Amino acid sequence: MKKTFIYILLILMAFAMLFLGGSDINWKDVWENIYGHILYDSPLSSDGVIIYEIRLPRVILAIIVGGILSGSGAIMQSIFKNPLVDPFLLGISSGAAFGCALSIGLFENLPLGVLAFIGALGASMLVIMIGKFAGGSSVSLVLSGVILSAFLSALSGSIKFFVDPQKAQAIVVWLLGSLSLASWENVKIALTGLFIGFVPLFFFRWRINILGLSDEECLSLGISPYKMRFICIACVSFACALAVSVSGTIGWIGLVIPHLGRVLFGSDMRKLLPGSIGLGALTLLGADSIARTITSYDLPVGIVTAILGAPFFILLLSQFSGKWNGR
């Protein structure tokens, strides 16, 4: 019932976001124009371009990216049994940042999104390799992620230091996370990450619950915790890498929202995963609406999620920490 309410609220908010903006739009004419464009490839009017080419892709992209980040956070916190883990633990954000810095600072002819994706996915795979070489335990993976993230952040900082100020500013703006350049092509990319990354995780939800036990208990139940962790990490890494490549690094969604989902739905991944995806989509959509309307500028949504996420997390920590600990 709670999940149903969240998804209904998400749909209503998505429609409401289409109405935000300064243009006086005749909605009846716009819907007819968009309908004709989709079915008969008729040209879009100016209002049709605003709704179909600008607002609608941005709304859908916010839903997909928010769902990916929050769902990935729920998975990561479960398999690592650590409430402070988020999807970027595996070096995804620092790898994407390094790819962004390379694209803007050194290789302007190469698409930023492609290099960000390669950097994010490459960093996460390297963390897995280093962690496996160090023993394959959860602790070794966490430490590998921290070390590699620090190294890649230093490389990105070096590029920002040596390039001209305009390029350095462009890198910083991208790192803050923004959906202002949303397009249907970006929606397709993010949707690919959601589908390929999360369909296997939905099938393995009950197995992910078992990863909350010790490795010995998992093995006694006939499930290899090492293989399951690898599958989960690979799926999360792929989905987040594609999401980050089209939105920049948007923090706090993957850390805070799974905790709220755990309060509302419990720790059973069969309920927590779809619930967290819906909550994350709803949260990022709301944050992006604030980013669009709070100033005359298009504020990076990563700033909004950070400003709202920190105090909200403190509130959750003070009110519901006992429930997180299973009491």
C-alpha cells in the first residue's frame, strides 16, 4: 500500500512538473500537437518543443536517475552491511569526474558522457579487481574504493589546476550534478542502465536478503556470497555509470533515501528495493523542481540534494536509528 501511494504521488508530481515554467501554454493545443508529432511526425509548435523536447525528457530523466541512485544505495548498504555506504563507494563518482575532467580539459573532441561512463565503469571494475586481490572481503572492497576514489580525485584536481579558468569552472559545474541538458538520447541511456542493471537484481532480491548473514551462513544455505556480491556490484556499477554519465554526480540520494525506505518498508529487499526506487525517483524529481524554480538561474540539482540531504539524514538518524539496528 505504501509503495502504491508513492508511485501514484510520483506520477502526479511528474505531470505537475510539466506545468512549471514561465510560458503561457495552451495545453489542449500542445497535447494535440505532440500527439500528431508522435503518430504522424508532424512538426512541433514552439510550445510543443518546450513540453516534448525540454520538460518531458528532464522529468523522465530525474525519475530514472533518482531511482537508480536510491535503488543502488539500498543494494550496497545491504550487501556491505554498512549504513554509510552509497553507490559512489566503488569509485563511480570519482571515475566519472576523472572522465569529465579529461573530456573538458584535455580531449575536447571526445564526448563528455562517453568518457564519464568509461571512467565510472572502469573505476568500479578496478575496485573489484583490487578488492579481490586483497582477499575479496567486504572490508577490502570498501578500502579499495576509498583509496581509488582519493587517487582519481587527485588526478581530476590536477587537471582542474592546470587548465584555464573557464574549463575548470565547466568541470566544477558538471560535478555538482544537473539535469538541465536532459534529452531523449540521455533518457535512453539512463533507461538502459535501469533495465540492464536492475532486472537481475529484482530476480535476486531474496538472495540479497541472505547476504545480510555471515559468509559462513550464506554458504551453509547453498549461496556463494562472493558471487552474489560480484553480481550485485557489477549491476549497480553499470547502472550508476550510465546514470552519472548523463547527469553528473548527484550526491545524498543513494545514501539518505534507502534509510527512509528502510523505515517505511523494513529491511526485506523484496519490498525495500522497489520502495527505494520509487522514493529516490520522487525525491530527485522534487529536488530538480526546486533547482529549476528557486532562482532565475538553473541551479545544479546536486546542490539542492546536498543542502536538503544533510539535515534530513540527521533527523532520520536521531528518530529512527533504533529501527535501522533491528530493534
